[in-house]
Amino acid sequence: MTTPLNITLCLSQTKPEPWEAGLKAALPGATVRNWTPGEPPADYAVVWAPPQAFLDEQPKLKALFNIGAGVDALMKLRLPLGCQVVRLDDAGMSVQMAEYVCHAVIRHFREFDGYEADVQAGKWSYRKPRLRADYPVGVMGLGVLGERVARALTVFDFPVHGWSRTPKQIEGVQGHSGAEGFDAFLTSCRVLVNLLPLTPDTADILNRRTLSLLQPGAYFINVARGAHLVEEDLLALLASGHMAGATLDVFRTEPLPEGHPFWTHPKVTVTPHTSARTLRDESIAQIAGKMLAMMRGETVAGLVDPARGY
Ligand code: NDP
Ligand code: OXD
């Protein structure tokens, strides 16, 4: 007789009941419990930003399944020895990210905010069409999400550049890689999209020096993590005119604190960390499939390398 699969859930800011029900339905016979202190140790955990106290009580965990793509919050914790970390691998997020980024790029390029302001003022006015060639877009991070975004941008005929840790070949995208390729990547771009994971190598990577390398009148779209950006440096470059504007979905402190200058900045669009939401049904199906594959001894996609931090 095989021992039933024992799964624990520890989801901050997320209602656990639908996840518990969904995992039970996807894995008949498994024990699935929402964690409360003092529970018996489980084999697998499904988590979002769990507290250290949870991990300290789970010495037998074989794997932690993160219900997001970014594992930065998890990698700051002391994990049980030998426990693997598995992140969401797309699960419906890449199409949302492509929609969000293309929308932001096109809105800026076509000056739709300006037209909206004119219409509000009752003005029927034209702006001179901009040249696509003057708006090369750079995507930092060419992983599951970045590659989809870069490909989507090529559909609109923007010149597209990409930057990754290791070299990548994507049709229609000019690749740059490694620390040695970073400055040349930045100087090639006027619009910059951040889709890097947050690791010790990428924290504060967008700062006065790096943003200043972008072409004048630059536009920045941050859909990765707030801690990639030195916020005061972006504000200073918006004030100097080097940066034309920004669309920001993620912030150093979330929710964005009351009174933060981004809330009311005329050149900044704020959204509440919503560019690519976790879709519950797709995520449960992916996680359940990976648990079964791991139990059969197979390797699964989305395994986090602790040395790289993503
Ligand atoms: P992946 O792990 O698939 O891709 C990461 C990419 O970043 C890879 O191309 C990798 O290079 C590159 N990279 C990592 N470190 C470096 C470095 N030091 N220098 C250059 N390139 C580097 O991640 P995803 O695409 O799935 O997700 C990216 C991030 O998006 C997540 O970590 C998360 O923070 C954020 N996110 C935000 C959401 C939101 O709603 N705002 C939703 C979902 C995710 P290589 O290919 O060589 O390994
Ligand atoms: C994620 C996120 O990492 O939603 O999935 O930010």
C-alpha cells in the first residue's frame, strides 16, 4: 500500500479554501490541509510568502510549490534541508504580461494619453506620427515571461532588444547577454521593460547610471519587482527630462504608501501589481501534475536553482 500524499498550504494574502478544494479534486486520495501551527509534517507545500515559522515546522518537505513566478520572498528564508523550490512556469501569466506590456508601449508610442487629455478639453487635434525606428524596446529578462513579451512586441514591428544572463536566440529580437553586454543593451533602447527575477545580482539594477544610458526621452515599464529600481533615481531623471515617463506595476513597498510621489506624478502610471495574475485553475493543474511527476522520479520545469536565486 502506498502512503497517501500529504500536502500543506501556507498562502499569505490568498484565500486558502479554493486551493485546498482544487488540489483535493486534482489529487484524489491526497491529504490537503491549510497549515496551522503544530500540524504534522507534510511531503509537499503550496506556498506564497510563508513565514519562517512555517518552514521551521516542516523538516520533511520534499518540495515547495510557489504560486507565483517570482521566488524572491521564498529565497530569503531558511529552507528545509534538501527541499526543492518549484515556481509557476507560465500557467497563464505570459499572455497577460504580453497584453500589459504591449498596451503600455503602444499607449506611450501613440500618445494616447495626450489624445485623451485633448478630448477631455473638447479639442480635435492631431499629433505628428512617431517613427517606430525611434522607439527601440529593450526587454530585460528573456525567460518564460520576457520571451513571450519580446515576441509580442515584434508583431507590432518595434525594433526589439533583449538581455539575459546567458545568450538567447529569438527571431526578430537582438540579443545581448551578461554583465559585459548590459551597457550596450541599454544604449540601444528607448523603451525599457523589466522582467528580471529579483536576486542579489539584480537588486537596484535600475538606477541613475543605468537609466541614464537609455536613449533620451526614455520610457520605463517595471513589471518585475520594485526592488530592481532605485525610485529616487527614476524621479530625478523624470524631473531632468531624460525619462519621458514610466508605467509601474511593482514597488519597493506594496501597497504603494499613501503620499508616495508615484501616485500623483503626471508622467507615471501606477497599477497595483496586477500585470500577470496567478490563475488558480491553471496553477493547480500545473502544480498537481508536477507533484505526480516528481513522485515518479521525473524532473519538472520551473525548478529553482538556489545558487542563481531564480
Ligand atoms: P524566468 O526565470 O523564466 O526568466 C528570468 C530571465 O531573467 C532569464 O532570461 C534569465 O537569464 C534572466 N536573468 C536572471 N538573472 C539575470 C542577470 N543577473 N542578468 C541578466 N539576465 C538575468 O522568470 P519569468 O520570466 O517566469 O519571471 C520573471 C519575473 O517576473 C519573476 O521573477 C517575477 O519577479 C516577475 N513577475 C511579476 C509579475 C507581476 O504581476 N508583476 C507576475 C509574474 C512574475 P537566463 O535565461 O540566461 O537564465
Ligand atoms: C509572481 C507575481 O511572481 O505575481 O508571480 O509577482
